[in-house]
Amino acid sequence: MRQKGFILILLLFLIISLFGCSSQETTVPVKEDQPVVEVEDQEEKEEEEAPKFIAPLTGMPTDKDLSKTRIVGVMIENHFEARPQTGLEQADMVYEILAEGMITRFIAIYHSQEPEVIGPVRSIRPYYIHIIDGFDALIGHAGQSPQALVMLDQGQLPDLDEIRKAGAAYWRESFRSAPHNLYTNIEKLRAAAEQRNYRMDGYIPTFPFLEEGEMANGTLAKNININYYENYVVDYQYDEANQIYKRSVNGKPHADLETKEQLTAKNILVVHATHKIFDNVGRREVDVYGPGKGFLFQNGVVQEVTWERKDGVIRPFINGKEQALHPGQTWTIFIPNITNVSYR
């Protein structure tokens, strides 16, 4: 009996020992304030959050594959009764060029963003067509000069004229009087293009961009002044904190009507070009091919450049090398050769 009792005690001791060892091997102490991180889940989350594509006209990350999306160019007026405009801040690129008199108009180039409201929309001229066509873009406008009409029709361009071809893509607002109250959006313009059987994909220009943290070199230029004439003066002030230029017109911030935000630019290319008035209405011929002299403003500095249209679009060069852009929106501002540009 004593021997059997001893054996039972020994077996019990062995069982307790084995259970204790098993418990020590499988138990890992965890601090209450230290969460357990699953490495695989964290890597998957980072992959999901990382942008899949880069917008070719801005160099900015995007979740959309834009390689099959045709660019859209829209004519936006800049009469004082048309300010503030809507949708300029969402354009990938903006071109500013004089129309008749001393009033400029904008070409807003849309690709990576699709604003719900764009305008006011106005008529087009041949040199505006040259720029939009360089992007192989759908052309949004309302009317045209006689010379532009010939170009649009004979060139069989993707014309989305509100007056003749794509009225359903536009609407008029009651808070402004005509002709300063015509608006559109990208969705409506693309729908009109499909109805007219225009191609929905096309050529997309590429641009070199600076790497993250890389800065352009040049002469200090935190304040820019472009004096078209005494009643139309454009200024840009460099915002150090956000590394961006803020636009003003006649001493007041130039803002978006919807967002109330001041218009900004990462890159400002100011180009001198030949301007010539050719009729008694004051219509112009403007050289948009170059080469010519200009200034490239970036991150608070300026570089003197030569500009020229290559591969369809206007580009800045120094000693024959194309200059890289900062990722973000680019404005190209055409001025007559006699117009003064100052900076400090």
C-alpha cells in the first residue's frame, strides 16, 4: 500500500510539473499600454494607403489611372464682372493670355480633378486653340472668332461649343448677368463628347518634376508683380509655410467663388511673346510657339529661362535643358514683350 501511495504521489508530481512548464512556455507577458501589432496587417494597410498613380500634369499622387483619360481644356473669362471665377483652383494647369483690349482670359486644363462647377465660360481665339490642341484635349468654350471657327471646323477638332454643338453641357446662373453667367463641369463636357463620338482617350504630355524635398535654385523672388496696365495688375506673394505662391489682382486676393480660397500656384512661368493686333475689333495674334524669353518662379526664387513649345506644350529651358517643375499646379502667363515684370 505504501508503495502504491508513493507511485501515485510521484505521478501527481510529474503531471503538475509538466502542466507548469507548458504554461510558462506559452504565456507571453504584455503590457496593458502596449498594443499588439500584427506586422502583416500593418504592411497591408500601408500598401492600401500608398497612392497607386502619379498625375502626369501635376506630379501629384492620385488613386486614379489617368493614362486612358482624355484631357479637357475650358475657356474661362477674366472680365472684372466675371470675378471671382469657379474651378480654376482644381485645374492641373492654367494659361493666362490677353484677348481683346487689355482683358486676359484663362485656359483651364483639367485631367486629375473634375470640379462640379467651372466658369464663367467665354469664347475662343486661334492661339487658345493651339494651346488646348497641344494637349489633344476636348475644347470647352462658348463662341469663337471667325478665324477660330475655321480652325475648329477644318481641323475637325473635338469642339464642345455651347452655341453650336454642346449646349446641354452648359447652364446659366441667375446671380450674374449674361454673358458672364455661363457655367459647365467636366462630367457634362465628357458626356457631350461621347454623344458626338469624340475619342475619350488621347495624347498626354509628360513633364519632369523635382523629387520630394528638392528645391530649385535661383534669385530671391518672394513677391512678383506683372503690370499689364494700370487697371490690371497681377501680384503673387510667396507663402513660406506652405511653399506656394498666392495670387492677387489689383491688390486684392484672387479667390475661388465657391471655396473662397485664394488662388495659388506651385510653379509660375511668365513668358514674353509677340502680340499683334490685326483688325479693328482689337483681335490679336499671339505667338505661342516661341522660342522666347521668360521667368520661372518656384519656391520663392526665380530663374531666367527660354521657353518653347515642344511635344505640344510650352516648356522652360536653361542652356537647352528642360527645367523640372515642383509637383502641384502650374500657371503659364503670357505677356507682351513690352510688359514689365518685377520681383524681389
